[in-house]
Amino acid sequence: MQVDQSQILEALWETLYMTGASFVFSLFIGLPLGILLVVTRKGHLLENEAVFNVLNIVINIFRSVPFIILMVAIIPLTRIIVGTSIGTAAAIVPLVFYAGPYIARLIENSLLEVDKGVIEAAQAMGASPGQIIFRFLIPEALSSLVLALTIAIVGLIGASAMAGAIGGGGLGDLAITYGYQRFDTLVMLLTVAILVVLVQGVQSLGNLMSRRVRRS
Amino acid sequence: MIQFEAVKKTYVSGKQQVHALNGIDLTVETGEIYGVIGFSGAGKSSLIRTVNLLERPSTGRVLIHGEDISTLSARKIRDTRKDIGMIFQHFNLLNSKTVHHNIAMPLILAKTPKAEIDRKVAELLEFVGLADQAKKYPDQLSGGQKQRIGIARALATNPSILLCDEATSALDPQTTQSILDLLRRINQEYNITILLITHEMGVIREICDKVAVLEEGRVIEQGSVFEVFSNPQHATTKRFVRSVMNDELPDSLLEQIRHNDGTRPIYRVQFTGNSVGQPFMSRVSREFQLDLNVLFGNITELQGIPYGNLIVEFDGAHAEIDRALASIRNDNIQVEEVQQHAG
């Protein structure tokens, strides 16, 4: 094996760091956008065709650009935000641009599952739009939201593997540079095994939390 | 008090216009239980939703205690909604929250202190008969229990008006009865005005004081439940009345009528209120040398007033029969001959 234990641990840390940080930032962007996508649609709480259409189209555009292209395309922006266009921190910017719109869609989907009758009941009891969103929509969708966000985290783990292209490091980078390009099968198997365990762990945790929050 | 004044509601989808409400004029007096009945698509649902502005009338006005709330600010509208409770066919409870939390919700929204909320929720749970269910979740309850929770939630803010949107349509007959009893208690004990919509005439008969029949967005008939049931005018109203008070003659009876060739004429006798107490049959039989034979009939109660409908065969001389009929009519009992071909 051409790598030692510390390199693998470092790569694992980079993966966790990229995934974790980009997830938090993506959630900050995706949650409000997801809520807006729901409440501005026709016949909903704060119906607003213009806002909905713009959001809808912009999100679709970001969602249709392949991650590897997106990563390169926003390099100038990355440089403004992080000060550099290479490295782990620099990889977080494109990851957020990738996962933010994705999370917005996932959240939209979960919130749309909430029974319209519940919203009607909330309106009938004199709830304000903010109260409806935070006391009715989100609590009722919470279990489904947790599962949706689990999907987003797993997606981010996958996407972060490509961050090697801009020197982001991480397990995926290790697998490509040592396992694939230098034919080190053991490194390849090891990194993939760690990723498998990681994804399994995240998914199990997500399932558990989703059950926990079903009733609050 | 709720007043509908020339209320119209038109939905536009593409180039098509759907007129859900076509000029509704109705007045629901304070303390009344007012029922609106109609087949699906008649506009009931739109009508009830104009009261708390879940639907805005396209034209016309809805006045709540004399005030047109559609002219108010969003905040004032929300305040008014707290005075108008609403319950739903599918209950619309929060499945992620306990029974206690569900009932507390309107109070939480109004930022009521916690101790006050706990006291009020306990009182409401007691009132709807579910004091031991506070910690359960809606999916652990039966339909009837869920509707009781819905009712308790609607009453949390001490509203003066309760809107019932097909509140018993998803329940079995026995549960329906118990929910209707509860609604009547709410009306009597708290003097809450109730406006309900339904497609079940049984619900109207059971608890309503007044009824309006809705068809294609228009009120085709309205009045006290007693008037409408005992003397329905419109064909649709007659169908609804017939659905709970069958006055159609059975086939065997029609066969018999067809064969008697008018030798023993058959009359439909409708008596109401005080006339029920009178033994008119035996009196007529004694006074006029007639034999009276009841072929079919039912007696029921509308708004606490007895109401009867009998099909009676008169056997005797024609002159005697005519005198007898005059005497019966004199007692404010309606009599009409049953046509031999018709029912």
C-alpha cells in the first residue's frame, strides 16, 4: 500500500469536513428556498407567481450543470469568497452551489406532502403565514424532512469525492490518485470500504432520527 | 350573526369560468344552528369558506356581527378568525403533535401563558369527554375521537361562531349521532352560533333550526327545518326530505290502490304539532259512519315537534267521506287524495 494510516485519516477528515461544512451552508440556502418554493406557488399561503417562476428556473439551471463543470465554472466566485480556488475550503463553495438547490427541491417535496387541510385549519384558527410555516408545515413534515436531508448528505459525500479535481482532497481523491491512477487496489478497496461505512452510518442515523421526530 | 348579501364566487381556470356561488342571500341569527344542504358541487364548501375568508367572495358581502371582514387588514382578519371556530370532514389535526398540543395550538398562536393553556385544554378535554387521552397522538384515536379533538380545538379561543364543514360525513351513523349531540350541547351551553354544511338530510333533521337548500350556487329553498321538511317545494328538496323520511308508497300498496277503482278512496293525511295529540281517526270514524284503514305511515319529530304522514283508506258512503274530509281539514290537518297511478 502506497499510503499510510495518517493519510487515510486525513482524507477521512477532509471528506467529513467538506461534507459537513457544505451541508450546513447548503441548508442555510436550501431551507428558505424550499419553503419559498412551496408557499409562493399558486393557491398557497403567499402566492407569488414572479418569485416562484424565478426561483424555479434558477434552481433548475444550477441543478442541470454537472458538478465537475460547476466546480470549474465558479472558480472566480470561489476565489472572491475563500481567497483561493484550490484546497479543501475552496471545494466547499461549489459543493454548496451544488447541494443548496438540491436541498431546496428536497425540502419543497417534503413540505408539499403536508395535508392541505392542516394548512386550512391553521388559517381558520387565525395563524399568520410565519406561524403556519414554523408551527404547522415544518413540524408536520419534519420526519420526511430528516429523510430528505439524509439523502442530501449522502449526495454530498459522493460529490465531495470529485473535489480532488480542484485539490480538495478527501477519500475520493485518495481513491482516484492512488487506487485508480497508481493501480493500488488495496487503497482503492479501503477508501471505498470507508465510504460505504460512512454512507451506511449516515443513512441509519437519518432513519433513526426520522422515526424519533415523527412525534414531538 | 352571519349575513350573506348577494355573495358570488367565480373561479377562473384558463378561459373557463366556474360559478360556485351565484348570488347567495342568507341570514344566520345569533344562537341558531343553521344547516346548508346540497349535493356535491352545489357550492356548500365555497359558501362556508367565505365566512372566515378562506375564500374571498368575488362580489357581494359577508357580514360577521354586522361587519364586512373582507375590508379589514390581514391582522384584523386573523383576529376575527379567532372568533370563528371551524371543524372539518377530515379533522385536519397535526399528526406529529399530542392531543393536548393540538387543542392548545390556537392558544399557543395567541401567546397565552402556559398555565392558562393547560387549564383551558383540561376543561375542553373534559367537555368533549376525552380527559384521559391528552397524551395520545391523533393516529391512535378513532374518527369520532378525532372529531371531538377538532371540536375542542375549535372552541379553545371561545368563539361566538362555529363552522362545521361536513363534520360528520366521514363518520359512522352511531358516531355521527354522538358528534351531533355534542354540537347541540355546544350550541345550548355556550350559545355558539353554528353554521354547518352537509349532504346528509339526517344531520339537518337532527340538530338544525333552519335549513337552506343549495343547488348550482343558489339557495333554492330556505326556512325552518319544520317548514321545509313538512312542506318541501323544490324537487331537489323533496329528494332530500325523502332520503330521511320515506313517504313513497311500497309497491304492494300501489298494486292494491290500482285495483280498488276508487270504490274506497285513499288519502294522504299529514298532521303536525298539536294535531298529533288528537285521536282524529277514531273521532271521524265514530261521527261519520266510516271505516278507516291505515295502509302506510310514519310519525317523526322535527325540531321537537311531532310530524306524521299517513296513507288512509276511507270506506263508506261518498257523502259521508266528503263531510269527514271537511271536518279533518277543519282541524288543520292536511288531506289530499292519492292518485291511483301515482305514488
